[in-house]
Amino acid sequence: MKNNIRMYRGKFSLTQEDLSKKLGVSRQTINSIENNKYFPSLELGLKLSKIFECTVDELFSLD
Amino acid sequence: MNYLFNNKWKKLSGWIFYLSLPLGIYAIISGNFEDIFVIKVFSIFEPPLTNHDTGFVWFKNSFIDESFTFVIIITGIVNSFCKEKIEDELISKIRLESLTLSLFISYGLIILSTLFIYGFEYLYVLEFNLFLIILLFNLIFKYRLYKHYKS
């Protein structure tokens, strides 16, 4: 699975720290998600799509 | 629902766990503290070193090794299952994976010990295994957390 979180984060001018605070997770978790080391839960995916005002499909896709 | 302890207990329990673990193992294995902290205890089986077929009796026993066992197990569990400052789903995943790995290693060692260690020495293996799973879990979890926070 791959994701476009880094791109959306840039688009919204958010640092990993900013995004982690909005989601209530650690900055390292955001880093792991962006580097495809960790695939977030559906709950976190939905929260991300809400923050970035897009669908989950636009954020995550299968390889 | 989560069964984790408050983060404020992490440091204290860690110190007590890692200090009491070597002392406790030494006290249990060496038996050098048999005269200390002797109290009357209740046993549902017959007291050791008697041939009477009795149970549910009071007898005198050094409570030092039992005390260490309580302290090591309780502080080990509290330290391993304390919340992190930011407790998120990746930390939960790391915790679960560490627990799984420590369980596999611990029972793997028990299987190997059962195959290759016989007689009275096997009892030491079982005694040590009381704490091995907590110790392994604690070490693996801490190492993986260290790697996670470094990333």
C-alpha cells in the first residue's frame, strides 16, 4: 500500500509535528506512515482524509 | 478498552524491577536468605520436607523469595504495560509484536530446556522462567520503542 500523505501535508503546509498534534499521535508515527513502514487503522485514515479534505482513496492506494 | 497503567508509574516501576530482578534471582537460587523474614504462612499443600499427607496448614517459612517474586512480577508488569506519553496505535502494535516475540522465545527456551536439562536443575529453569517472559518483553519493547523514537 502506498500513500500521498507527504504530498498533502506539503499542500496544507503542515509539518509532521503539526499533523501529529491534530491526530493525537506521535511525530514518529506520522513519519512511519509516510515511509510506508506502518499502515494506519481505518480510524486514523478517516481522520487524515478529513484533515486533508479528500477521500481515503485519494490518500491511500494499493500497489 | 485498554488495560494500561498511568505513565507516571513507568520510571519508578522500572527502577524497582531492574534492581530487584538480579537480587531476587540470587535470593531464590542461592537460598542464602532462609533465616531472614521468617513468618507463619498458610499452605494449601503440605509444607516442604515433611512426609505427612496434610494440606491447609500453617507453617514457618522465609518469605524473602516470595516477596521478591511479588515485587518482580508486579513491577515488571506495571513497567511493561505503562502508557507512553503519547500512546497511539503504532505503540500498541509495537507492544503487541514485542509480547508475541517474547512469548515465542520464552516458550522456545522452555522446550529446549525440557529436552536438554534434567533433574533438579530443571527446577531452576522453571523458576527463572517465572520472570523470563516479562524480562524479554520489557527488553524487546524498550529496544523497539528506542528505535521508533529515533526514527
